[in-house]
Amino acid sequence: MSAPLSFRTMSTKSTLFKFLPVLIANRRNLTKDVRIGFVGMVGRTPLIRLNKLSEDTGCDVMVKAEFASGGGSVKDRAALYLVKEAVDNGTLRKGGTVVEGTAGNTGIGIAHICNAMGFKSVFFLPNNQSQEKIDALTTLGAEVHQVPVVPWDDENNYNHQARRFAEERDNTIWTDQFDNRANRQAHIETTGPEIWQQTGGEVDAVVFATGTGGTLSGVSSYLKSVKPTVKAYVADPQGSVLYNYFTHGKLERTEGSSVAEGIGQGRLTNNLKGAPLDGALHILDVDAVNMTFRLLEEEGFFVGVSSGVNVSAAEQVAKMLGPGHTIVTCLCDGGQRYYNRVFSRSWLESKGLLGALSKSHLRFLH
């Protein structure tokens, strides 16, 4: 008997299931449309054609609506696989604690999953993340530590603090989202196959911004395994090293820093190493913010700036490849998580980004 979860790899034999409050015996009459608990709400998101952008470019520009996942973001997928790996290998036992360094979304996904599975959660965040994300984590019952922003090679980096916290406690694991390839595997086994199935194999290119590298590397690895001609690109915000690395072979930051949360990198993560990529696009904040408001005005989607980075890059890829192609990216999360930042007139003014909006976009600000 197969379990109607959000993806096939979650067999009923997995030790994960002993923590789920659902009896296998009661599933026999459920169709594949029934989700089993919160875990069943992870992934299997809609693929949506952006009508205005598609008409403008002559391509089918499509987005995976990751805000429709149970925890509200693309990071739910990695969160589930990171916790599942720890349960399956026995390092996380009943009543244990999951610790992660996060910009917010992975933590929110992990916190939901921990609640559903009977675990506790602790998160270390850089202290420049939106208050909405912090409020969500505390409401979900997580223990939250906000720490100063310092580089990866500083031992006080939020990820290293999370690691040390876990190492000092029994039945406590650090999921290590940046370098644990369970993250990448989540997208090899779920996001990639979903895109392949939903496009009927008619996908020509994918493009994603990356923080950990899991989505981009996992999706590109899967799609190129079934269709080697698929192109894969990284959308890199200003201030990150990935554009220069994949374009010039140098780990050098581009100028400035980005207001987009959770994306951009100062190093090559283990999840991104070996990813089969075809190039990189450098996305400025003015373009990402403008696209975020275009998505709201033209397509009706209330999303964050990381989604604006993705779709701005998808537009560039569509123009680069020319009419008649299908380009896929994702809408990472919902705009409510950034309401007091991106959708605030005073905040945009403080970042010098109010000018990125057209006159018609101003009605969306508070």
C-alpha cells in the first residue's frame, strides 16, 4: 500500500512515520488529493503561468507557488528532508531538539515540522531579518536567538553559534542547511520532478536565486538528468559572490548589498558545489523591487523581494533565449513576511529604493 504523501520517496517504512499522529491503517480509502498531516502539506505546489510577463516576452514564464506550501515558503522542502534525515539515521530521537541558523524561512518550516512531530526547535538568526519572521518563529513556540551579523569565517556567525549550541546538548541536532545535502536531495526528489511533470517535459530553462544552493542545484540536477538540454542559471543579488564565481571563476562580491533576505552568498556551499549550471545573472535591487510590485499589480501576487529577484531573472532568461521557450522559477514566499519593510514607504525611502517603483505602485505602500 502506498502512502499518499506529497512525494513518493516518503515510504511508510520510514522511521519518520512513527512520530506522525496518523494511523497507516486508516489511509486505505484516501485519494492522492488528501494530504496526511502537516508533512503532507510540504511541496506539490501549483505551477503558474505569469500571463503579462509571458505575453511581453513571447515565452511561457512560469512560477512554482512555494508560498502555497504548508509553512509558506520554498524552504519547507529542505526543512522536512533535514529533519527526516536526522530521524532516519537515529541522531534525533523522540522529544529531541532541532537547531538551525536561519534567515527565517527554513526556521519557520522546521518549527512547523517539529510541532507536528513532537520535537522542540531553536534558531539563531542574524539580527537584520524582518520582525514578521521573528514573530512567526516565536508564535510557533521556537526559541529564538538574534545575533550580530558577521561573516561566515567569524566563529560568532549565526550558523556556528547554532552548531555549538547543538553540540553541547543531548538529543539535539544542528541541521546545517547550507552544507547538508539532504537539502539538495529534497529538490532532486520533489521540486525537480514536479516541474517535469507539470510542464509535461516542455521546460527549457530554470533560474533561481540561492542562499543554501539546495533549490537550484537539486532542480538543475534532476532536470538535466532527464533532459540534458535544459539550461540552469543562478539569479544573484547585488553584494553576493556567485555571479562573479560562475561568470569569471572568482569568489568576489559584486558591489553593494541587497535588501532581499535569505539569498546571496559569500562562499560556495556544499549544496551548490558541483551543480550543473549554465550561467549567472546579476540582479540589482532596483529591478528586484520593481518586479516585486509588478507581480502585485500585473499578476496579483503578494510576495517578497527574493521572488522579485527570481522573476526578474526569468524575464532576462526569456529575452536571452527568445520567444517560444518555457522558463521556470519560483515565488519563494508571501509578502506579509515583509509588510513593514518592502511595503513601507519610509523603509523604501531609507534604502534609496522608493524610486524603483512606478507611480502606479505607490498605492500599495503604507
